[in-house]
Amino acid sequence: MLGKALQLCRRDDAAVVKALSETKTVDDVEALDKVTFFDQFFTFLQNLKVLPLLEALDPGMRVRASISWAAMVGVYIMRIVLGIPSIPQTEGLVLTDPALMVLFGLAAFVQQGVTRRGLSRAHALPEVRGAFSGEVMVDTLVKVSLTSLARAFNAVICILAQAGFFPKKAHAVVDCTDLEATPKYRTLDGSRVSSVTRKKRPQHSNNRHAPKVATTVWGWKIWLMFCPTSGIPIAVYVDRINVDDRVWMWALVMQGRANLGDGRLVSVSFDRGFWDGQELYLVAKEVPFFIPGRSDLGITKEARRMAIAAYECYQGGLPVRDVVVATRTVTVVTGKGKKRREEQKELIVIGVQGLDCDTYAEEPPESRVHSKSFVANKLNAAVVLEDPSYPDPPKDEKYLTTCRSFETLRTSRIKRGDRFP
């Protein structure tokens, strides 16, 4: 803790071993006690005014509740922080630990439990029952609506942004993910959860190129904007699983700007599935964007053709105009152990300025595209010609990123792993 800010630690065993080997000294040795850690952690959440937001999630549907809402939410937070994968393991590691239950005033009930429910149906009584069961915690927390969770999530992000947990200039990444449920799941009003049929590749570890099969999935879809530098989410939206990714695209950008504050969101990177000319035009009015170009778009084909022609001129020593040729040396590691080899290769990126994009407009152009007076809006592109860090790329495959500001493209850093070269 440093004032009201929580300084996150990162484990680096290699650095510790190297320091001990070189200096033979240790500055300090401290034992990480779970009780002390969570006591300070919950105090930290209380000082940031986060705990009141979690307590406000209580739907108020319980009658004569003997276990407080704060205790159930607190135990679930412990499970996430400790990385416990399942609820039964949470019972054995958290709910049966008297030291941890002291934080919620339930240490006296760890041996026998708060109530005697379920004892008449038990065949063998455990030595330590725990303060309450994991099933009670899950059945209670699942009654919170996802929209309420999303509102509380965004409110917590606003608090973290005001406390200085985000960089002053945030380059955000947007993606969607499915929150799957079972066909038997029912919503709070008793209706069935939405479903969608998609083509997915089976989970075959020995065949990564297995053909895709039609699969029906139930649940919800989460739109998430996060900061790749800090790894902290910036904004979140929740809707049905059969809703198109582009529906909440612009709203998510506006929510992220509001959460961070004016002027702190510098750029947004989208996945290829978010390509929509009208939505991107709205986003560009608020913040520059980056998105991979689809292969069936005319701007993608034109960018690849111009990039190849410009690079051939560059190699021949001829001048190129309206094109930026950027190269960077990257280290490619092959083999392991004694066969480990490091090679220095060139990453080649071509930046093309002012490409016509018919679909990138405030309104769909439709038949006006064929008019002589039609003027298409401009986009800039970055084509990756050579990426030695990418494993065995097809020779005819190129990567396109479109953005609104060419200066942003000129000064942007290219990193493998962001999927936005």
C-alpha cells in the first residue's frame, strides 16, 4: 500500500536467483500471510469506496438470511484472488479456514456451520462443515442480474481511473467473449437463455486443422475493452449471445471514454469481426481506431498491391511517395537447450496513406458509389510484408490495419500478440 494506491507485485524467481547468486545478500524476507493480505485488501477496497458498490448488488430476495451478503461476496473474491478453480475446493480451502472466516465474523461457526440444514440427509458428517456451503454462495450470487454487474463493473473502473491505476494515455483493445450456460438454465423471469448456432473446431489437441462443425451454445455475450499495458479492463457491456458484435461497438467506446475521463483514451483496436463502415465512422469522430482489413474488401486488396509495389521500388533505390517503409530488427529464437539459436531478422511494415474506402461513411452509399460525383472517405493502412516471429505464414498472406490518423500509424508500436500488427 502506498497511500490509497495498491502497488501490485510480480513474481520473478529467475531475478531472485540471479540476485542471490551475484550479491549473496537478501534485503528482506517476509511471509505472505493470507489473513493479513486479505485484511489489507478489503481495507483497500473500503477506502476506494468499492465495497459499497458490491454490497449494493444484493437483490434483496432472501428471507430471514442468516449469512450476510458481504460474507458471500467476500468469499467469492477470495476464491478469485487465490486462483481456486472450483467451488468444492473453495469449501476446503476458504470456508473451513477459521482464520479467514474471522474477517467476516464467522469463525465460531466453522466447525458446526451456521445452520443445521442438510444434516438429516447426510450419510457421513464431515469433521469440519464450514461456515456455509459453496452451493449456498453460488445459488445466492447467481441471482444478481448481469446488467447490475456491468454497471457496478464500470463504476469500479471509474474509481480505479481516478485513483491513477491506468496510464495517462491508454491504447485500448476491444473484443467479445461468450459467457456460456446450459440449455436448462433459466433467467430471473423464468425464461430460457438465448442461444446461437456457430461453426466451431472440435477440441482436438492432435489435430489443429479439424473441420468445423455446427455447435449450439447458450448464454450471454460480453463486450470488453481493456488496457494491454496494465491488463485492467476499461469498459464492459453484456447482452444476449445471439447479438451481433457491432451492436454495442460505439456504445462501448463511449463508455470507455467516460470511465477513463476525457482525453485519456488515445486509440482503440478492434477485431476483424467488428468491421462496419458506419460504426467505424462514428468511432473515428471520438478516437482513432485500428482494425484488421478483411480479405474481401477492396481497400485490403488495394493496400496489398500498393505495398508490394512500393517495397519493390524501395529495394531498387527508387523514391516512394505517400508511403512509409518501416523496418525493425527482431530476435527469433529456435530450438531449446544446447540447440537454442538466436537469429536477427527484419520485420517489414509498409504504411500507405489516403486509400479510398466506399463503405467507410456516415450513411451507406448504396448506388451512389457508381456516381461520377461520389467521393469516398479516406483511410490509412499498414501492411506487414515480413514477420519473422510469426510461425510459418502463408506466402500470399498479408495483414492490413486501417486507422484514421496517419500520424498515429507512423508513431504506433507494432507488437506480436496484440493481433493488430
